[in-house]
Amino acid sequence: MPLSKGKLYAPTFRKFLHASLDLDYSIDDIEQGLVPNEVKLLITPQLIVDYFHMACYGHTNPQENDFPTLKRSNTLLYWKKAISNYMLMGNSQWDEISLRGNPTKSKEVNDCIKDVMKAEVRNQGVPMAARRAMEYKEFLNLLTIVRKRANCFGMMKLNPNVRV
């Protein structure tokens, strides 16, 4: 059975609350919605941006010559989604004038993530750790090498009808 959003996002929201507001709620409390609304109202776009900067750059005020060498933009996008899941007005945009709405949907947070994306495109950020599937030619080359080595040691008898 797949995990619910609450179970997936609760650990991320817990780390955010602990790092940003120095509050320590259990994952069960967060999943059950026991985080008071007063705490959620304390969350601002600047608080989220500072948390993201600390995670990516190692400090909250990156300069022009700093590069995000600790986290990638996809991590920030996931964190943004996890934090947004627990916001009071999760579907509404952030209103800069009344300071209401979902702070994860603010221009400041989106600009922070865009800056990390730009650094990744320029190869100035964290290197990609994604794996890719082996291409057909690579597989054939690997198969040829394995068969040659196995043949050298007399471990494999090749079928004369199969060509590599």
C-alpha cells in the first residue's frame, strides 16, 4: 500500500519547523494535524528562503559568487511541496500586501529555486546523481567483452549461430 501524503511529507515539515522556528513536533503530531495554526502563521516566504539557502549554500545570505553545492533544485521543489501540504491556505497564492496565503507560492521562494536551477544548468551546482538506462550499443559492447573474457578462460561455449 502506498504511503499517504502526510506520511511522506511529515519528516520534511518536521525538519523545516525544527531548523527554522526551533520547534520540535513529532512526526505523529504533524501527521495528525496537531501543529497549531499559530505556528503555521509564523511561516513566511523569507523563513522558507532562508531555510533553502542554508540547505543549498551553507549560509542564509549567498553572494553572487556563491554556488549551491549542497542540494539540487528538485530537492527544493519537493520540500516546497511538503511544506505547502501543511499550510492553512494551501491552494491560495501569497499576498505580499496582507501577508496572507501560502508562503511557498511566493515570488521569493520561486526565485530562490530558479537561482539554484540556473546554477545547475551552468554546471555550478551539485552534480546530478541520476542514473540512466544502458543503451543498446553499450549492452552489445558489454556482452562482447564478457563473452571474450569467458572464452579466454574456457568458461563459456559459444553458440556458432549467435553473432556479437
